[in-house]
Amino acid sequence: MFTFRPTCLPSSECAKQIQRCAPLNRRSALRLAQNHRRASTCLASLAFRSGSSEDELVIRSSLFSEKMSPLGVDPHRFVIAANEAGEIAGFGQLKPWPTLSNRKGAVGQVVRALNLKPNWEGDLLELSSLVVLPEHRGKGVGSALVEELTKKAGTQGTLCLLTITPTVPFYERLGFVEMSEEDVPLPLKAERAIGNVVANLAVNADCVVMTFTREAD
């Protein structure tokens, strides 16, 4: 089991920043510092583990509540973030996309005959189903989960995700960049087309495909 310990602002530096604030803003600065300490305490005690069949009900119900598809969920693909009491704070998964041209049988034969080669390098993984439970939001759990999932994905292959435009800055801070249209893997193009219909109706936003390219600053 891995415990995530974030790099926190030293208390002395935090105090200096508060002192530099104008008197009228001092109260707001103190409140921000208190929130920072609470979030740091939460992350310091956060542990990650692999999902199991016992997590399936929580995963499915949470995905349904967030209007995300719970179909075809394999809990063993998920990374679970839990607090010291063992309560689930959030989760996310790495979903592998098979290279159809490598398959045996009729499907592989048709794909090879049509010369539908993959337009990506190595294995294709999609970071998806990222959910932080409501009572744990605003504490950095989502960022910690993304960092843990990118570590688990390793450096081989292609790691992508499908998100909506309002959340692009969140993923950019964690090392993801938007992909050019010609570089978007074919399976993600199909998924994006379906996602755009849902996203436009639900939140009036477009879907974006991003890829992980580097360590976040």
C-alpha cells in the first residue's frame, strides 16, 4: 500500500504570506491557511490500493450519481483512495483499449484486411471514471488520484483521457495536453463523438481528448 504525502508550504512561509496581506484581507488569508492545513492533513493520511469486488457497489453507485456510465465496470482496474479509517474518498481507473489488428479470428482478419492499423504507439490506456466522493472534495484527492494513476500507467505506451472543456485546466496542471485531431487515437474519436452528444445536453460543453506527456511542474 502506498501513502501519498504532498509537499506542503512551510508554516513559517505561510505566516509570512499572511503578514504581507492587507489588514482587511488578513481574515481571508487566515481562512485560506486553515483550509490549506486541513487539506494537507487529509492528503498525508490518504492511501491508495487496488480495487476489489467489494468496491463494485460503491463504484457503480457513485458513477451513476455523477451521470457517468457504470456499464462494463471491472473494479480490479480501479485505484481506490481511502482515508485512515478505510473509507473510500475517491477512485479512478486505467482502461486498456485492445489493438484489434492483433486479435485472432474474424475481427482481427477484417481489421487487417482493411489496413486499419492503430494510430498510437505501444499500449493504449485511458484514464477514466475519476470520482471524488462529495464529502472529500476540495482537499486535493482528485489531483492525488491522477498522479497515482499516471505512475501506475508507467512510461510505456500512450495514456489518454476524455474530459469536458471546463476541466481542461485541471488536467493541464497535472501534465496533460490536448491532442491534435490527427493524433487522437481512433477508439477515443468514437468515444468522443458519443460523449459530445451527452456533454452538450447535460452541461453545454464539448469533449476533449488529452494525453499525458510529462511530469507536472
